[in-house]
Amino acid sequence: MNLIQVHPDSDFPIQNLPYGIFSTQANPDPRVGTRLGDFVIDLALLDNESLFGKQYAFFADSSLNRFMSAGRETWRDIRQQLTRLLGEEQASLKKEALIPVSEVQMHLPVNIGDYTDFYASREHATNVGIMFRGRENALMPNWLHLPVGYHGRASSVVLSGTDVIRPRGQAAPKGPPPEFVASRSLDFELEMGFFIGSGNELGDPIPIANAHEHIFGMVLLNDWSARDIQAWEYQPLGPFLAKNFATSISPWVVTMDALEPFRVAGPNQDPAPLSYLRSDSASGLDITLEVSLQSARMDSPQVISRSNMKHLYWSIEQMLAHHTITGCNMRPGDLCGTGTISGPTEDSYGSLLELTWRGEKPIQLSSGEERKFLQDGDVLTMKGYCQGDGYRVGFGEVTGKILPALK
Ligand code: MN
């Protein structure tokens, strides 16, 4: 009989097997684990016991980078062995390898060298375009031809649960001169992140047909954004300080192999993209996404948006092919964000900017409060999962609490 029973609503059944970095009081060395139901499985320990048939020293590492760089064949071998070890052979595992999730501390899973954020949702780009430039000029002329992106800041990518300090900066809501203020319009962006596994050499682009072999897995990502700082600084080079103070990710990296059953056709792309961005395979992912907010006065979180990754116009393979078409080299552990994932309806928008339409339509909270943008003490949480037949492949959550600006 199996030691670990998994509820059908659990994000972490045997079909998932995500990877993360954890430590325990008994062994404070951060190391690689996977998750099954409410247990974390110590892969460094399984490796020490030679349960994989051969040894993978990288499970004792404090990041997933060496594992990620090992390449797709190794990822698949290990997943197959884990499916066997944690499935039919689970009863033979040492009890010490199975740790209740309440006893572990999670750490940032990846040593992130570079972080790039895209802008791949047509609905999001259109909504923001209407607000800032009017309906006629909502989408910029390049938008339907390439996945727009910018190079972000890797140093401030933080693990779910890390508090976010309200940033200070320049804002000029009524035009110049600017004031120096604590941001008055702090926002979230509902995104997914994908991690590069094996990279490419400088000068050697990743063709779109091979892009899937280079992507290790995905996490939930919140691209915290200070809209007032952004509006003043963003022209002509794009976001800078408005987004560099924090980007939160969920702790478990769900592999592309686990997500494969949830591939769906992406949206029709018209005009057809240039050939280096063209692909025949199903490139969308059916991932149900949900955002909730809990103010300091509320007893429980309130769902404020429901969206889905399948709405994205550009696929993650197109993003990667585009990113490297110049010969730009990606390295194991590099992180890419999809951009805000907004759906077609008003209750599926992926930011407060859109949900409240720039503050014109505040959200009513169950406490009687209203929100245009995030207030100090607010806790913002994103969840995501793929629904299978009788099981879910989920991401857990990414959460963060807003703290007041520093004096
Ligand atoms: Mn973003």
C-alpha cells in the first residue's frame, strides 16, 4: 500500500512531479526535492541510496541549474524513474525520504542569470493600449508581428511569500515636473514564467522547431508593477524602475513533460508571422489561473480574476525563438515571463490596471473596502492548475504581502 495518498484536488499527484529546492531543520542544506501530495521527496537522499541506478550529483545542489543543464533526455529518464519509485515502488522507500510539506522550508529554485519579460497577451496589450493611446492606436504596429519584450532584472526575483516593499520613485500624473513619491498605483501582473534548461551558444539561434527541447518547466509569476512610475519613465525604452523592485515566483517548477497533456491549439495568428516564428504544432497550454486579494481587514481571500494561459497570442516557443534569433545566448536557469495573461472578459483581466480600468471602476471587497490599486497590508495570491481526468497538475501558489514604503 502507498504511504502517500493524493486527493483528486491536489496540485501534486504522480502525474506532476515538479522540482524545487528545500531544506529541513534536521538537514539545513538546501537540496533538490519533488512533491507528491502533501509530501516533499528528498531526491539527494534517493540519489545517495543509488535508487536511480546511476548517480546524479546535482540533486545535492542548492539550485536546479546543473540538473536543468543536463538536457531533455536526462530530465525524461529521471521523470520515468521517479514515476516508478513514487508509484508502484513507493512502499519500498525509506521513510526519511518522505517529508511532510509542513516541515520543509522552500528556497528560490533556480540561480537566475537573466530575466526577460514578454507582452504576449493580445487582450492585455489592447486594454493597456486603449487606456494610454485610445482605441484607434491600441496595438502598436509591431505587435502582431513579434512577441514584444524587455530585458528585466534577475536579482530581484523572489520566492513566493517574500514581502514586497512599496517602491518610491518619480511620478508625474499631471505632467512635469515630477514628484518623488511612494508609488500610489502599485499593481500585480498575472503571468507564467518559463525556465531555460539547456541553452544555446552565442551566435547560434534556437529554431522554433527545437525550442521545446530547451524549456525545462514553468512557474507562476507575479510581475509587480508601479503604474505611476511606469507611466512617467517608460518612453522611449520601456519599463525600468517600475518593475525592478520585485518579481515573485512559485517554488515548484512544473516540467514541460508534465504539462504536455494540456497542450491546446494557440489562437489563430493573422497576419501569419515571419517563417522563423512559424510552427505547426499545438503551442497553447490550458492552464486555469486565479488571482485573489486579502486586505488586512479581511478574514479570507477574495477572487478578483480568473484567466487561462491558453488566451496568450504568442507561444513560449515563439518567445524563445524570437529571443535568440539575433544569436543571443540563453543559459540554463534563465527566466522568461509571458507578460500579463488577460482573458477576453472583464473578470479575466490579469492586472488591477485593467480590472479597475485605471482606477475608474474600483473593486468592491467583502470587507466593504474598495481597491483601485494595492494598499499596504494587502496579500495578493495567484494559483494555477491543469485539469486532467480525475487529477490536476498544479503550480501551488505565488503570494506576497505589500509593506509600507521605507521612510
Ligand atoms: Mn510583465
